[in-house]
Amino acid sequence: MTSTERPGNSEYALLSDGTTVRIRPARPEDRERVLRLFTGMSPENLRLRFFTAGPGSAEAAAERISSPGDPGDHALLALVGDEVTGTAEFHRSPADRETADIGLAVADAWHGRGIGTLLLEHLVHAARAAGIRRFTADALTENHLMLKVISDLGLHTARRFHGPEVRCTIELTEDEPYLNAVDERGRAAGVASLEPLLRPASVVVIGAGRSPSSVGRALLGNIRAHGFTGQLAAVNPHADAIDGTPCHPSVGQLPYVPDLAVLAVPAPAVPDAAEQCGKHGVKALVAVASGLDDSQAAELLAACRRHGMRLVGPNCLGLANTEQAVRLDATFAAAPPRAGTAGVAVQSGGVGIALLGALSRLGIGVSSFVSLGDKYDVSGNDLLQWWESDGVTDLALLHLESFGNPRGFSRTARRVARTVPVLTVDAGRSEAGRRAAASHTSAIVTPTMTRRALFQQAGIIATDSVGDLVATAALLRSQPLPAGARVAVVSNAGGAAVLAADACAEAGLRIPELPGPLIADLLGVLPPTARAVNPVDTTAAVSGKQLAACLDLLARYGAVDAVLVALVPTALSAATGDDPARALVLPSGTRARPVAAVLLDQDVPVRLLHGGAATVPAYAEPSSAARALAHAVSYAHWRAEPSGTVPALDGVDSATAAALVADFLARNPDGGWAGPQLCAALLDAYGIPQSPWAWVTGPDAAAAAAERLGGGRMALKAYWPGLLHKTDVGALRLDLEGPRGIRDAYTELARNFAGVMTGAVVQPMAARGIELVAGVVQDQVFGPLVLFGLGGTATEVLADHAARLAPLTDLDAHALITAPRCAPLLFGHRTGRTADLEGLEQLLLRLSRMACDLPQLAEADLNPVLVRPDAVLPLDVRIRLLPHTARNPYLRRLRAR
């Protein structure tokens, strides 16, 4: 969380049992409700809370909580409907403005459901926003529930005992242990809230028409036809039954309260149907209608939040769960998903139909399928948490066109992808595609580089198309992960081998030379005219038995990490009936390395070949096989790496930086580009070294500054607010020598830019080095993005850049440095002199910290950053500040549309 974020008026969040509660600040009109909370508590709980059971303490607390109080005080309520189920408050210490004392109370009937912890999480959020760094809490030593809540929070806590009382001091540092604890509580609550949606015991279809062509009739028919194990009913005031399913005039007249309601009514009727469901106690909704206007959308989501219902859609195909105990197909797709263990979530119903069809043809079954549609509530993040916990899913496939909370999604995906491969289609890579995505989902346009950074850091396998996704899923479903990128190409035709080798190289895979002993062993099992270099040419005379022996040898040796077999039908195999392709699935032993096939005469893009205990993916095109292998290699590499940590940085003064930014925005309410002095001060606050410089406003001052900076050759950079590219407009002078040269250059610049130039920067000319660019961009949706790559005046033309989302871990920083094409230069290519890599990593980590601390930092551009073996020095810095409040991506709350 950033120190500038302020808590909103109201947030909805989930308790540990999946119940929705509303968290909001207390108001004066809440006094009686708060008092009812306290007077409804047992005498024992009152004593534990107030150290006395007398009524006076409860009345005083209700008055204090509901009164505005001191600006340093804050009180939060948890409400279910109009009932206050818990309160949390802090009061800033007069002696120490960074410390606040807290109080917590939970209604007796709501103990053990996570209200206290949730309130404290939101109280921590509000306190950090107010500049409070620690809480103190006094409790009786016998108040085990309160002490457990504090202990389980995940924050560093110290305890001091004073007789029957204990004082807890809680540090409010939002570190990894705390975020992990919040993640786990969020996962448990989210999964519990999805039980009525994905494992309902009863379902009602609202709007099931008598016409065979109606969507509701199709939904009802699919639920019934595919063996839903629970109770099923429909709402239709004009029919007693539809195809044997009983109908009722309204939701309120149902003889039972269904877990799940499928709304198949027109868009204008959706909000009212949702409200009726909520009043009847329905726990989850699927809304398939499209075209809701803003008012209808707001009413629909408000009804869901008010009544604690989870929502899929609107504008969706529905959902399915193939588990034997559920067997729910609440979609209007023409064919049901095949039962299996792949989780699928899509925003586009059309993509969902195509993906389910492709998986079914491959024989890959689905554990659960959710068409997210416009994603008002349930999102890809929710589904990842479900698949992580359902005990069934071992492969996750996503098609997402927008992200509501990318940084929260990234944390979940990083955790899930450690054990379950997560694949996605990187939709919207082109400008036209992004326009279509925004039009389709009303989503904010997402830059490709930003999205790719999220996928790379989270270990998500990002493919370019549904076909690529399915091809990669086929490999991951059937083969072990490769340990590296070394591939052996085996073929019975020279031309096919060339195509396969080229495809591997283009996908970033390596075709290494094979060691002599392996070559000898291969020649011993292959036909006499075979060649055992890589690619391995088995010749058209190879038999199935010979090819199987060849593959087993390659898979056993440590010389390669995967085998790609390219085969074409030959007259020899046709005449003998000995099809070499059968060798792919008839290994003489277990193959520890992945094997993929390319069958150039195959009439489908990809299929799975089965034989005995072996299954091998077969592709029609070498490029498809090579891309699938490359995706598997990248994923295996990511999974083998440690998670990385966000390192602590010394020499950081975030409070000073925040004050500098606040002062600038007070003077420039609309924001703008910071001047050289403020840029330098911000870099100083984060311990980022800079080349010596001086600000001057006249020719004599420029000459004097040059002398103070050591004389020698100087650079002079004109400045005025809004100047971005000095070289383009001729505002830069280099290699100036002597006082006269400096004076003349300043005079010339002042004349050329009379009326706009406000001064200039004098700087010694730097020694030669590699010119790089490092910077930060605040993405509207994704938050801060750190960029790095080749710099100088050609940076935009060459476009050799990489990016990662902040906060950077130590591994992220290293990955940024090694990702651009220019990376070999940093490691001494041709010069033998390695750049200051540690200094470069520190620069990137400190920029990341600056971006996370200061959400007003719209962009920072350090170009060039001069890198040498002995130094990393930004020579030119541009920083743009805008008034902006960041939304804490880690605070537990349901998404607001």
C-alpha cells in the first residue's frame, strides 16, 4: 500500500466462511447500532473487551466509535445488512504520532468467522495511509481469542506482560510474511464463497422459456441432460413444467432456497431478478444476458453485494463442473465439456466454445469451466484460487481480455503456477485487437509490454492464439517438463529435419552437437546409412523398433533435454506395414525427457497419440511443436528458480521524497514535469548516484560552476518547463572547454530560446561507457512498471527494452538486466570488461521502490544511464508527477466495477 491512499467510504469483503460483509467508517448515526452490538455481548466477552462488565464502558465505547473524534482517530464497522457485527478503532498517541492504540470487538454470534482479522487488515490499511507505523493493544492474558487474532495477523508483534494484562506492539510493515498471511485468508474465503457457485446442491433457472430456441430453455436442458446431481427447478409464471422440470411463478415461491440461480432473462429484467434472488437467500448467480446499461449494471452488482451473492457474468456462456458429485453443465453450449482435470476460464463465450471443442477432440477433459463475460464479480483470480484448492485441477487455461487487480492476480498466479501450469492467450497484442478488447469488455486498454511483464513474472505461459494454447496444453498434459532448451531432432526425411531444426531455432531452442559415445550408440541401432549428428537422419528405411531404440537412447542420455521427431509416410513403411510413428508410444522404458512428434501428413493441428502407458503429442507443423516445447522450457526454468525477495534497501528516505512530491503538487495541482533540482532531490532520497552537476541561470554562473566541478570538458543543458528532448531542439552543448567556451554556449542558448529558457545544467563530460535507459511508467491498471534497455538517442528506434512490474524482487532485477538484446555488452562481449552489474541492479531496485512509494510518479526516464565497470551514472533525468492515489492491490475486498 502507498502512504497516500485513503480508505474509501465502503468496501465489501469475504469472511472465512464465504459470507460477504461491508466494511466502512463509523458515523454519528451508527451510535445505537454499535451500542446494540455491545449490549448483545455476553458479560464474559464484555469483561474481556473492556476489562469490566459494567454498562458504562459499552455506552462510552459506542459514543467514542460513532463520534468523529480527533483527526488521528479512526473507527471501522463490519456490517451484515444493517447489523453491526464488529468494530475496530485506533487512536493516535499524543506523545508519538506514529503510534496508535487499537480496540476490537466482535458480536458473540460471529466469533470464529474472521471478522476481527478482516477489520484489523482494513484498520492497518487506514493507519498506514495516515502515517501510523505501529499499533499497541492491551488485553487480558486470558483473552485468548484476541491474542490469537493479533498473532495470526502476520505482522511482527512484541508482547510485554503486566500482571493480568499484556501489551502487544504491532509493527505495520507490509512485508512478505504479512502479504502471505493475507493471501491465505483471501484464498480460503474466496474458495468458500465459490462453493454455492461451482458445487451447488440446488439450481434454479430463471427465464426458462417454453420455446425450444430460448437461451433459458437450452440452459435448463443442458443441466438436466448432463445429470446434475442436485435439485433443479425453473421460474416461469406461464408453465407448470418444462420438459419434466417443475416451474414456479417466482423465486419467492420456490419450495426451497437454491444455492445457484441462472438468470436467463433480458438485460432490463436482470437487476430485479437478482434482487428477488437475494431476498430469497440465493447464494450465487450466473447472468448470461448482454447489453446492460450503466444503471442496470450498478443495480445488479449492488444487489449481489447487499445480499452476499457471488456473480458470474453478465454477458457470458455460463459455467460447468464435471466432478462426479456435481455434474453441472449450466451453459448453453451445444456440447458439454468432457470430464477431466483442466480448469478453463474465458471472457469470450465464443473462445470458450472453441477451446472446449479443441480440448475435447484432444481427449483433454475439464474439471470446471467458467465463462466470465463482463466480469463484474468473479474473475480469473477467483478461479485460480478455486483450482488451487479443488483437489482435481492440474492444468489451468485462461483467456482474459482485461484485469481488474493485476498485482493481486500476479501474486495468486505466482503461487498457483509453482504446482499447476497456468496457460493464457495473450489477447489484444495489436492496436486493433486492443480496441476490440476494450469495446468488448469496457476494459481499460492494456499495453502489451505490461501484460507480458505480468505473465513472465507470475510464471504464466502466454501463448499467441487458441491454437498455440491447445498445442502447449497437449505437451504439458502428456510429457514431463524439459530441464533445458537442448533439443534433438530426429527424422526419416532430410527436408523434414531441416524444417524442424529451423522451427526450433526460431523458437529459441538449441540443437546441440551430440557427444561421440551417444553417436556411436545411435549408429548401432539405426539402419547402416543413417547419420547420427543432430538432426539425426534415420533414413526412410528405419523400422519402428529401430526408431524406438533411437528415442530411448536420446531420452536416457544427458546430452539433450527434449526430442522432436519429424516423420513423413514412406513407400517402405507402407509396403512393410511397419509404421515408425508407432515407436513414439511404445517405449522400451520410461522416457524421462519429453518427446514430441511432427507428422507432416496429419490432417489436424495437434492430437495425442496413445499406446500402452505412453501418450505423445503429434503436430502437423514443426513450428507448433517447437513453440510448445519453448513454452515448456520457459515454464520449467521459471519453476526451478526460487521465488525471489524484495530486498531491503539502505539510504532510502521515503518520507522526504513524499514531502517533496506533495510540495510540488501543492504548487502545481495539475502536475507536470519536475525541474532538475527536484529530480536530483528525488534520486538522492532513494540513494541513486548521479553525475556531478550544477544549476545556473547566467553565463558567469555557468563558468564558475564549471570551475567548481573540476574544469575540463563540460556539457551544458538548457532547461525550461516542458522541455523533453534536448537534442531534438538543439538545447544541448557538449565538449565545452574553458570559461569562455561555457559563457559563449550559455549566451547562445539563452538567445536561441529567449522567453522560455529558465536556466541550464552544467555537468562534466562523462567517460565513455554503455548508454542504457532505465525508467518507470505508472500504468492505470497494472501500477508501476520498471523499464530497462539500450539507451541514448536511438533508444526509441532500436526498441531494445524489457519491463517488469514493481515491486521488483532480486530475481526480477537480474532478469531485467539479462532480457534485452544488448545484455551481452554488459557481460563483456568483445571487451572482456564486465559492467557494474551490482550497481545496475541497485539502480533498478531503487527505481522500483520509488515507484511503489510514490504513486504520483507518472513516469521517470533516466536516459542515458552510463554504465562502466566502475560506475552506473544517470546523466539525464526526467520525472513527471501527477496527482494520483494508488489503490492497495493487496487489501482484501471484493472488486468494485
